[in-house]
Amino acid sequence: MSPDIYCVIGGSGFVGRHIVQQLVDRGDIVSVIDIVQRYHDVPFYPADITDQAQVAAALKSSDTTCIIHTASPPAALKLEDPDLYWRVNVGGTKAIIAAAVETGVRKLVFTSSAGVVFNGADLIDVDERTPFPKKPMDAYTESKAKAEEAVLEANGKGGLLTVALRPAGIFGPGDRQVMAGLYQVYERGQTNFQIGDNNNLFDWTYVGNVAAAHLLAADRLDDPPPAPVLNDLPEIPKTPEEVPPLTKKEDELIHFALPDINITTGVRRIPTSEARPLGPCIVPPPNADALVAAFSGPAPQTRPIMRTRFDPLSDYTIARTKIHAPGTSPLQVAGQAFFITNGEPCYFWDFARLLWRHLDEIFPEKAAARKRGVWQLPKQVGMLAAEGAEWWGWLTGKDPTFTKFKVSFSCANRWYNIEKARRVLGYEPKVGVEEGVRLMVEWWKTEHLKTR
């Protein structure tokens, strides 16, 4: 099969540009559809993605076989103006799907959001079985959820294969939301204020890791399922017990030990009877050198996989998932959604303080003021203050910068299980949170100095 020809919709944006760059770096043919041209190294097609004819014309001109759709308005627009989200995220995505089918495009990779399952409550190690909330938190996440539904429902129709990726807390060079917001707090001297107790873990994802996940999804989108789907059987099973046992390929996907993600924390080993440091001892055991050498070397990947029937990748859960969606396999890429994170959740305010510490190196005159103690505001107080800010914004007609959504966002646990992405996509984060923050601040410093 000939190599894919890529079109990145939204390729002038933050995530889109990183995807374009990675495609260019590996020698692929790629073009961009967007409303603004910020780069001139690949073919560019100006188009309104809500207009199917415009999108189809660009896809035909570029001979696209794989679309990577990242286009979306930013998540922080006015709360009282949700129409743009629905027009672009839902209407635009449906127009792209129709244009893809019309022009014979084979693949569509959609950038969704981990926020589609957030309802303001804690999300702790949740996986892709988590349903969308009955009452969405805001128009952005609701519209992204509806767009994701449309993308996954289109899988297999008109020869199109689709997949949705759900990144969480994207940051890195080129970011103009996380970096800009935290720099504003730094510039105003407000870094000593904290809402909540900072015991809530939060997932962040370096933008280069997000881009790499999109390329993996595109590359593996047409991989066949590791076992026949239930629709291909003479009779569709009605209970998990009736589903055929896992095939060898399925078993190989889920029954091996994944390595720990330790990019930021470094390698940590648990002593065992066969690999451990000795510590003080009067008479070393006869195999002392072997024990120390085994502990100092690479960890063996022979640990058994312990699963219960509640595990997202247990045999029982896979069987239930197959019954729920008999036309696809939960262990293939096509028709699936995947959470994408760095796999190293950290306490919410620790991320901000890491960034501010890097800013202290750029602005040493501000560093001394940040050594004061932290004023901790309970979540309830923050919610009352945010409600007042929203009312004031409504009265004055100004967009409030402090909202109840932001308070809920900063106080909730929000971290996700990425085992499915690691096993099925082969995704592994390459740049850790600590290194990613450093790279983002270095980029911002260069950009900031240009404007001074």
C-alpha cells in the first residue's frame, strides 16, 4: 500500500503545527487547511471547515488520504457565546466527515479532549468506559463530545476509518493559553494565592507527545482487528460468557507487563528476593554480587498481569465491550477513543510553581517576593468569589477571568488511565512534564523578548 498523503486541518494552530512538523521531519507529504496561514513550508488551503464544498475541494487538490482534524476554537471564549463552538466543533466536524467520504479519504484522526468526561467531580484513573456527563460543564466540552460521537459513528461508513484522541492539559512550545494564564498570575504578583489544598492530582500532556500519538493513530488506523468482530460470527453472542475466548494476538496485546513511566521521576525499583541492595550485613549472602547487579540493571518485564473483571482490559470487560459494539474490536484503533496524557499526574499547583520557578530565573527581581507564604483559599470561598466575578462580568459586559469552572478545574482530581493507548496504539510519552515545562518557558522567553 502506498504511503498516506496527510492533510492537517487546523495545521496553523498549536497542536496542528506540531503534528505538521513531525510529519515533515519523517518525510511525509502533508498539507494544511486553516483560516489563517502562519507557516509557509507546506501547501496551504484556506477553507471554512463548516463548508463541505470548500473542504472537499482542498482534499481533492491535495490528494489527501488521511485527515488529522485538530481545528477548534480555544476553550476559553465567552461563556454566553457558545454558538461558535457548536458551529465549528460539531457542524465543522460533520462537514469534514462528509467531505472525506465524498472524496474517498480513507482515514480520519480527530483531536477530541479528555474534558469530554469531566462533570466537575473527581476523575481518578478513569478509562475510556467513562460516560459523557448528563450535564456538561461548558459549551466547549459538550461540543467536543458531540463531535467525537459523530467521528466514531462515521467509522466504516463510505470506506472511512476513524479514531478519536483525548489529550489532557496540553502544554509546550507554541502554547498561548496555559503559559499566558500562568504568566499573568506571575506578572500580577498573585502566585502566593492558592485555591484548594493542592492534594488533587492533575494530568498534563506535552504537545510533542500529543502530536506523536496522532501519527501513531494514523499509522495504525487500518490495522485489522486482532480477532474477528462479533458481527462476522454466524450468531452474535448475547452474554460475555458466550463470546469466544481471546485469540493469541489479543492475548499478546494485553497480557505483558508495561514498563513504568519514569521520565520525570527517574527509575525506581522495588527490592525483591532476587534483586536488592544489601545494606549493612556481617556476612554477605553467597550470591551478594548477583543480587546487587540485578537490582542495578534493567528491570525485568516478566511481572504477571493481575486483572479483575472490573479492569478495562480484563477478558470479561473485553467480552462485554464486544457485545456492546459488535462491529468493532476494543483492541483495534478504528472506531475507538483513547486518552492521551504524559502518564505522570502531578499536584495541580505544583505544575504552576514549577513554571513560576523558571520565570524567576528570567526575572530574578521578582523571585524574592515569591518567598512569602502561600495563602490557601478553600474551594467554597473560591466558588463564591468566582460567582461574584461572573455576576460582575454580566453587569459590565466584560468577559470574567475568574469563573466557577476554573475553580472546579483547579480543585478536582483529573487523571486518566492510558493503558489502552499504550497497548493498542503503542503510545509512550517521550518528553516528561518537567522537561516540557522548561522547553515551553524557553520558547516563551524568546517570543516575549521579541515583543519588548
